[in-house]
Amino acid sequence: MQMLMLFLAASLAPETLGNYQQLLVKAQYSELEHQILQQDDYKEHGDVLAIYARSLFNQQRLEDANTLLNFATEQFPQHSNLHYLAGLSKIRLASNGNIFSAKDRALRGVGHLNKALELDPDNFAARQALIDFYNVAPAAAGGDKELARFHADYLQQHNPIQAALANSRLLLNDKKPDEALALIEQYLTEPYNAQLLLRKAQILNEQKNYAEAFKNFQLTVKYAEDLNNKYSALYHIGRLAVIADQDVDIGITALEQYLSFYQDSQNVTLYWATLRLGQLMYRTNQLERASELAASLTNVDNMSEEFNLILLSLLSALKPKEFSEEVKEEIIQEVKPADIDS
């Protein structure tokens, strides 16, 4: 009976975990952290620690994530996803750190990724991360193209879709986008896999084949089960409506959905989505809405030079008399090096 009571005390209501996952997907990181820290026993739940670590990643709080995951993998040594996240944490820190500590951190990261696969061979995210590391890292830092190929071959035997994603990435790293597209096409049969559609759209976008990219981002939205994939595609639909003169109405609808989903969040692309929607509203002569969107961005800090110049142009076009020279000068002074993909 005592063991049963301890188990019940340590169990977590499914709705609580679901709420945390929803906050993570919607990039409401501050609220997520607040709620988790209010839970006295959050350190006793591996899945909660994994969600918390992911939110720290998404905020680029890599050292905080690493500290949390050092504890989490000791507390839950059989938790595959925690080892995967710990591996990512160390590899990312290695790529950003000094040369003397980078190799050691990277190798410890690889150790966690291998442990994740030992615990769960179907942890495809961990296997994809290992393939990326082995293929991209220099040999002196642990890179090994033969091992990258070994893991890609494993995927080919056990999950051809994941293999196509891995092999297309290898081809892209070798600067062979046409071969990557041809490979993806082999596996695009109905019902379509949204990850493959998104990869195809991204490659077409890089090749400036915007019309086809636009179509494939729309297909991604239609077939996506993962909300991150869906809303990434929605943003790019809106973006291409602006920069490549794709269907404006479809672009507006996509960006409206994006902004509704990420309202009051810490999503790093939210301001860009607002700006792109403002541009589309201006083009369709919905000037009041365009003005509201543009005005909401005038006090945003730490955006790229491109962002600030586009915003300034939109403000000038909309209400040249209502936005004072002081406001325009403030925007210009806030120009910072580009740090967000437009």
C-alpha cells in the first residue's frame, strides 16, 4: 500500500502534461516556466523536465538547459528523450564554445545521443541528430561520415521516410539540392508526409522556385500533424505572398492564423509575421488594419536592419504625416545586425 501511495504521489495528471505541451508549442515560455516551477514535485517527472528543457532551448538559454539536463539524465537514466535533449545541448554548446572545451562537450553529447538510441532505437530525432553531427563535424571533433552513412542505412531498413529526410539532408550538405529533391519525390505518395513536403518546400524556396514552394507549403499545412511544421509552413506562405507575389488572399489567411495561434507568445518570428501581414494589408488597400499592425511594431527592440527598414518604409507609405520624424529616427537608431530569417 505504501508503494502504491508513493506511485500515485509521483504520477502526473495527463491534462497537466498536455497543458505544458500546449504552452511549449505556442511558445508561451514564461507562462510555462512559471507553471512548472509552481509544481513542487516537477523534478520528479522526466516528461516535465523534457518539456522545460525544450523551452529553454527555444529561448537560446543553452547553459540553463544543459544544467537542467545534467540533473535530469542522472535522475532518469532510462529516459531516452532526456538523453537526446542532453546530447543536443552539449553539441550546441560545443559549437558555440571555445576550442579547448568544444571537443569534450561534443563527445559527451554524442554519448548521450547513443544512449538515447540504446534505450529506444526508434528515437528518430536522436538518430537524425547523430547523422547531422557525424556528417558535419570535422574528424578532429568526432565527425565520421561512415558512421553517418551507417545510421542512414539503419533508417532505410526501418523507416524509409526518416531515411529520405536524413539522406536529403546529407545531399544538401554536399550542395546537391536537385538530387535531394529527386530523392524526396520518390517518397511523396498519398497520404503525403508533411515533413517531406516541408523539406521539399524549403529546398524549392532556397532555389527561388517560389511558385512551387508556395504550393508545397500549402500541402504541408494540409497534411501536417505536428503543429510546429504546420505553423512554420503558414508563415512561409505569408512571406512568399509578400516577397514573391504569390496569392495575396491565401497569404493573408495564413498569417492571420499564425498570429492568432502565437498571440501573446515569445515566438521569435511573430514580429516578422506581423510585418508581413501589414505589407499585405497595405497592398490590398486595407489601410486601417495595416496601420494598426505597423504601429504595434514601432517599439520592438533587437530586430534586424532589414526588418527596421521595411517597417520604416511601410510607416512612411501609410501615414507619412502621423508618424513623426522622431518615431522614424527611433526606428533607424534601433537597427541591429540581422538575427532573424525574414
